[in-house]
Amino acid sequence: MSLKLGVSLPQMKKFDLGRDIVRVARAAEETGYESLWVFERTLFPTPMTQGLYNVPGLEWPDGYRSVADPLVTLAMAAAVTERARLGTSVLVAPYHVPLQLARWFATLDVATGGRAVAGLGTGWSLDEYAAGSVAPFEKRGHVLDEVLDVFAAVHGPDPVSYEGTLSRIAPSEVGPKPARPVPVYLAASNGKAMRRLVDRAQGWMPTGMYADQLARAWQQLQDLAAQHGRTRPLDFTVRANVILTEKPYEAEDRQPFQGNIEQVIEDLLAHAQIDGLQEVLLDLCITARDGDHLLETLQDVYTAARTAGV
């Protein structure tokens, strides 16, 4: 069985949102991509008060200066596609009211015949938390737990009732219901987050790393799941932030999915050897110049990957 391939939708300022979101969604599905994905950034601090990913001094990329709302973007893609799954990679759960987020995913799922995927995380930006989070940064894990609680309640049978720190739902009918339980993928990377994933999520969505490192991390996660009695298999999707160059990237410290198309395909082939990996989400927007370039790139990468046997 070949590795499933997904692709990110255009959300950044360099794209013509009204034009590019719908035509990239259509073209990606027609090309053969099996899923479409969005990410979340709410603001760009000026001046920068915190490094990217909380790494001191690491500059935020220019593309983060203006990022379209992920939920609106997915809704636009849903209207012009029929088969591709529609996912978030990732949505920062503490930036959203739990009940409204649960209802949004339920509506998307039932309206598309069961194509929604909720990729969730806790975020890292103190500026974004200060500007728009439903709770302080220190409470981010608790907020994600409550979001998962509310998802389970709202997506389950009526009457729905819930009593939490952020949310109180009196016994009510809450609809529409999703076509099936919306799969939740978590971008977990440490002890507490990994335990939450094992206990509460359907799948793992890490960011791409060297294939051997990823294989070891996946085995550790499976071992943890077995230790805690999980019997349901975990889905396994990798997000690949592709830095595409015209010429081969020749530095010894080349990072995964960095280089020309041939090098990116080499990385895909290496990842395809990881037992249990089901899908790679390719973010090709990072180095695309505009919508036309993104369309050309996603078609070229897909053709090259399938020709190589990915």
C-alpha cells in the first residue's frame, strides 16, 4: 500500500486568498492528494518579543505576518472538493472556545460526509496567548483536555451536558452531529503530551525529522501505548515542512525535506519505510512564490513521488 500524501492550502499574504485557496484545493484533489491541511497563526509581534518556537533570537518567518483563518480556509476548500480529507495541522486549541470549536468540526464533518480531521496542539507563542487565548499559557494543557472533553460530549448522543473550568453545558440537544467521531490527532512531543495522546487521541502528527529518529520515536510511543493498555491502533501522519530549492542542497547538515525535488523524494522514500506510517503532509507553501508556483510545485512533487514508488 502506497504512502498517502496530503498538502497544505495557501494561507499566507503572498497568495491571493480568494482565488488561490479554491483552485489549489481543486487541483490538489484532482492531482491525487488525499488530504488538505491548514495551520494557525494569529498575529506577528512587532517588535518580536519571543523567538520562533520559543527559541531565543530565532526570527519569525516573514510568512507569519498575515495568515488566513484556518477554519474559514478549510470551509472554502470543502465547498470545492469531494474526496480529500480536511484537517488542521495544527489548530491551537486554547485559542478557541471549546463548545464553538466542537460544533465547527461537527458541522464540517457532516457537511462533507465525514472528511474532517482535528489536528490539535497547545501552541508556544506568549504573544498570541496574551492577545487571544481563553486561558493563560500556564493552563494550556488543561485547556486542551477540556477541549477534548467537550468534543466527546458534543459529538456524542443527546442530551449533552458538561461541567468544566471553561465550559458549562446544561442538558441540551447540540447539533448537528458529525458523520462519525471526528479523529483527533495530537502534535505531542513530551511525556505529559504523549500520555494524553495515548489516552485520548486517534493519531499522532509530529513534524518531520530524520527517518531513523522518527522510527525510534514512533516505537517509543507504541511501547507507551502498550504499557498503558491501549488496544486501539494509533494513526500516524507526519507533517513535512518542505524547503524546496532549485539546485541540490549540498550541506552535510541538510534537514529532512530540504533541497530539490529529488532530495525531497529521497526523504519521502526513507519515511515510507517506517512501519506504521500512513501519511505525509507536505507543506509546499513555504517556498512557493505565489499561487501559480504552488500549483506547479504540488503537481511536480506528486508526480515525482508516485513515479519513484512512494
